[in-house]
Amino acid sequence: MASLPKRIIKETERLISDPVPGITAQPHEDNLRYFSVTIEGPKDSAYENGVFELELFLPDDYPMEAPKVRFLTKIYHPNIDRLGRICLDVLKNNWSPALQIRTVLLSIQALLASPNPNDPLANDVAEDWIKNEKGAIAKAKEWTKLYASKK
Amino acid sequence: MKKDPIDATGTNGSRSFNRDIAEIPLANSDHTIPKNNNALRNNSNQSNLSTLSGKSSNNPFRIKLELQQPTPFTPDNLAEEQEEPDSDFEIDEDELFSDDDDIFINNLDQSFNDLNISTSLNDNKIINEGGVPNLKYDCLTTNELYDRMLLRVEKIKPILDISKDDIILLMQRYNWNEEKLLESWADQREHIIEDVGLSSNNDGTNKFKNNNPFRDNSLQSRENYLCPICYEEKDCTTFKLECNHEFCTDCYQRYIKNKLSDGNIITCMSCSLALKNNDIDIIMGNNDSSNILMNSSIKSFIQKNNKAFKWCPYTDCQCIIHFKDTLYLSEFKRLHCSPFVTCKNSHKFCFSCGFESHSPADCDITNAWVKKTRNESDYLNWVLSNTKECPKCNVNIEKNGGCNHMKCSSCKYEFCWICDGPWAPHGTSYYECTQYKNEKDKDKDSNSSNDDKKLKKFTFYYRIFNEHEMSAKLDWKLGQTVSQNVYQLQEKLGLSWIEGQFLTDSLKVLNEGRTALKWSFAVAYYSDQSHNLTKIFMDNQALLSHAVESLSEMLTEKNPKILMEKKNEFFNKTGYVENRKHALLECGRDLLCKGICKPK
Ligand SMILES: [Zn+2]
Ligand SMILES: [Zn+2]
Ligand SMILES: [Zn+2]
Ligand SMILES: [Zn+2]
Ligand SMILES: [Zn+2]
Ligand SMILES: [Zn+2]
């Protein structure tokens, strides 16, 4: 494997030495571009008390290309589909090399705090969300309990 | 040099005919095939290619020559391109395309008309491809399109009173629609300036209002510079816009390279301030980069306006057809004919569906046919393979050579490879076979299921369709040889280029006749077999087939000298093919208009 770019080394160091509250990101020893991530559900959201596991991968062209992030824990959210893929602008068109792993994870945390059913990835979930927000939130809470409980 | 070949040909003609024909090269180099070959080509034709290429010599049906390689039907790109364009997007076409274009188009129309008349020898044939309004279109390359865009930029420059690079950014943002741009400009100038990235939020619009006289966006040499993107601390050159976000050029170059193909505005890596073409070229150290970006931008413009603009579907052809009046398209559909256009490289295709010239079939029949062949591709693959069971004793027989007259090695049964019927009634007339008779079939297959029969019927038509496609391909190769021979002869005898043009003409007509014949089998397949008009249509198929055959036979002549001597005969036969083709096309359109032929 080619030597790790300074940029990635610096980011990794800072993620570990100065972690974001509620977020952990640990690179794999055998592949330093691959991170195991956990995000705690934000307070007062449907995901409160849940701990969500994600995987994050830095492609060869990082930071020119956005990191690839995916939820591993099942989650009921209008912007996250069954495969855990996330609909988030900074992961797509609005990615800029000036952004970092840290900012991406913070954005995901923010997405948990305020779902956006008008820009859905999981259409059925988003429909639920718009039609019956209370019911959808209840379901999201249920799923959080079911799949994302702290062990 | 002989300047006037009209006397020699003994036909009508005009000066423009000579001129225009002469511009079509004999050995046409456009032997490319459409970019997106369909599944059929990929799947099923693989095997039949080898089958059919083996049978060139002794098949009396085979046409020997063609002008250019016939195009297999079906570029797939139509499906991708047919998404609705932005509904609110309208171009002022007159603005966009000046009067010169009309002149160009008129010339083009003229040359095509001349071509038709010259080859048909038939003055009363005024309609081209079925009596619809004349097509108004324009053939451009991306570069030409971009040049026109630049002209538009120049036009609105005095109105906006900003630099050309700035306008290009605005135009990119507004999909090259200056009307929309000017409208927004009048209403919400400040907003646009920010939105496009001509000024950043923090700085306000002040800098912009000064027309950026202090924009200090050149490269700088720095020592021990810590770039906030790569985190490398090094001696390097850097670049920054007026936002003062400074990065090393290595990072900037990587960043820009990644974005050139999108055709979107490229911004500072840290904020929304836009890099202008000039900035991009400074960073990249060349002029190509902004050209690539503009090219991509034009491409996305075309994609977004795919109702009026279409790429030529042929491989490596950079032509763009700009359709002037898209309202006509529905008229074409209603009349069951199709808007065939020809690019500057003489590639002819249907503007509506993107397939090759497919008359007498209309776009619906064409699509139904293509879809069906795709669905049955596995089966067809098998059918078109080299082996077949003897219809009598079921022994496997391998087809070798081109002849369709099969003789079972086991039971000595003689049958037709195309229709499985006994050979005897075929006699020497290969064409008898296209007279697919349901009645005959009923007697023969009274036991087999309906589905089976239907598939058989389809297979039969597909076989012949395919036959024509494949032979046309072989013919193209032969055509090249003949062209070369004639060319050499011309050199040797000092004949003018014009002298050999009748061959070009014949090859072209032959090609078109072949293509029409090919697609006529799609029409025949979807036609009510019991209807009298269908029978007439089939008679017309037979007549065209014979005409084509007879012309092709003449082109098998290897001696170029003899070829040249037969000029008048060529002219007559070519005209005859042209007439027969038009009769068939008209008859096919009749079938469609009367609902006797419809996709099922
Ligand atoms: Zn850098
Ligand atoms: Zn900036
Ligand atoms: Zn072309
Ligand atoms: Zn068509
Ligand atoms: Zn047999
Ligand atoms: Zn037959």
C-alpha cells in the first residue's frame, strides 16, 4: 500500500487526540483508510440513547473525493436507506476538499437530530414521515431500542 | 478534365447535383457503427456473423456492393437521453442560430433533394421519406456550438457590462440560456452574482462592482508553505482567489482535474467563489483545461436540451444535430414516418428514436421489433447458429456455405434453411421464401402450439431481417474494393473524379434499398397477414428485392473498365431500385396509417 498522505495522518491523529463528543472513529490497523465509526443518537431526537455503528472509507482520491460513509446499524430515517447509505449533500455535490472526516461525521450527527423527509433517500420512510410524523418517530425510537441499544 | 457529366449519363441533373455528389467520397470512411450497440448485437449476432459471413459467393440474393457500411439498428442512447428536459427551459433559437445556419441547412436540403432526384430519375417524386414537412436541422460540432455560445456572450456583454469570463460563468449557471439570465439579472443582480460565485458572502459585492480590478489571482511562490488541504509543508507555488483561501497548486490541480468533466462551475476549494476560465488555465498551466470544461458544459447543455439536440449515434462522430422545429416531431409520428437526419459525415439516423434509418417501419414498429429481438435473443442466438435439426428426421445438420438450400445428410430431405419448408416449391427463386404463408403453416404445424407458431413466425422474419443486415456488412467491404479499383482506373485513364460518381450513387442507393428491405420485414411481421394490402406490400418487397439483386449483380463486375462502360445501365438500374424503394416505403406507410400494421 502506498504511504498514507500527510493529510490523512493528521486528521486521524486529531480524531483520536481531540475526539468529537458523541463520536468515535478508529482506523483499522490493516487499512488506515478504513474507519470504524460510532455516533451516539443526539439528545431529544428519536435516536437518543442509541449508539449507531458506521463504516467510513477514504478513497484514493481523498480529499478531492468525499469519504464513503455507511450506517451498519439498522436505522429508521428518511435520509438513510435500507443499506445504510446516507443522503447528505456534503457527501455528494457539496463535498469540498476543505471539509474533513470530522465535519462529515458532525453533519451525520446533525442529520440524526433533524431528519429531512423532503430530500429523501428511503422513499417509503420519508412518506411515513410526512404523512404521520408521530408514528414515524415512534417507529424510529422502537428501532433505536431494538438495534442500537448500548451493549 | 471533363466538366459536365450530364450528357454522359443521359439523365436530368443540375450543376448542384454534380457538385454535391462529388463531395461524397466513394470509399466512404464512415464505416463505423453506432456507439451503443444493443443487446441483440452483443448477444445474438456474434454467432450469426460467422454463419453469414461464410456464405457470400453462392447466394444469388446477396448484394455485392455498398457505399458505406450499413449501420446495424439501435443505438441505445435514446433511452438515456429521453428524460424530459427542464420544462422551463426555452431557447430563443433565432438568437442562438443566426441566418447563416439557414443558408447552410438550405444547402444541405438542396443537396439531398438533388441526390434523390438524380438517382430516382423520377421527377414526380417530391416527397422525401413520406410526404412530411421538410426537416430543418443543423449539424454542428461541440466546438462550433461553443463558438456560437461565445458569440452570444459577446452579444450580451454590453448589456451586462462585465467581463467575458464572468459572463461565461453566468451562462454556465443558466445553462446557456441568456434570456433567463438577462431576466434574473434585471430582477436580482446581487443575488445572482453571489449565487454564481462572482463574489463571496463575506466580501459583499463591492469587489465585484469594481469589476475586479484588484483581483490578484496569480500564482505565488512560497517557502515552507503548509497547505490546508494536503497538510504538506513545502516550498511550492500557491493560488488564491480574492477570498484569500490559499492552497498549493498540486492540490488545486488535482481538484480541478476531477471536476472538468462535470461541466459545472468550479469554485474555490473552501468557499463558493468561482474560478473563472482564466484562473483555471493559470492553475493548470495550459489553455486546454478551460476548453475541456467548456466542452463538458456544452455537453450538459445538449443533454438538458435533448429535445432539440442529439448526438450523432455513430462511434467517434462528434456531430450534433440541432433540430430547428421540434413541434414537427409529433407531426411525423402522426403520419407514421420518421425524421431521418444526416450528419456532416453522412451518417443517417432517426432523430426521434436514434436508430438507423428504419423506414418503412415507423419508430413504434422499430422499437417493438427491437424489443422483441432483445427478448428473444437467446432463442435467436440458437436459431441463427450454424446447426439445425432436419425438419424430417431431426438429425443435426451443419450449415456450410451461403446457400439456403439444405439437404439432410441422413434422410436426404431437401429443405429451406429460412423457412424449414421443403425446397422444391422454392425452385430457383430464393425470394419465394419471404412469402410466409400462414395457411401453409397451419397445415404444416397443426400440432404445434400457438406460441410455438408465433415464435416461428417471428424467427422467420428475423432471419431475413438479419440476413439483410449481415449481407449489407459484407457488401460494404466489397464496395470498398470496387471503389478502389475504379479510383485507380480513374488515375490511370486520367478520368475526372466525376466520371466514377455514378458508382458512388449506385452504392448509396443499393445501401438504402437494402436497409429499407431489411426494415420492411419488421413491418411485414406486424402486419395483418390476411389483408390484401399486406399481400401487395409483400409483392413490393419482392420487386425491390429483385431490383436490388439485379443492381448488385452488376457491381460484382471486377473489371473496372467494364464497370465504367456500363454507366448507363447502372443509371437505369439505380433509378429502378430507387423507385421500387419508394413504392415499398409508401406501401408500408399505408399499412401503418390504415392500422393494418401495428405493434403488438
Ligand atoms: Zn496542497
Ligand atoms: Zn475561497
Ligand atoms: Zn455522424
Ligand atoms: Zn425512429
Ligand atoms: Zn433428415
Ligand atoms: Zn424457404
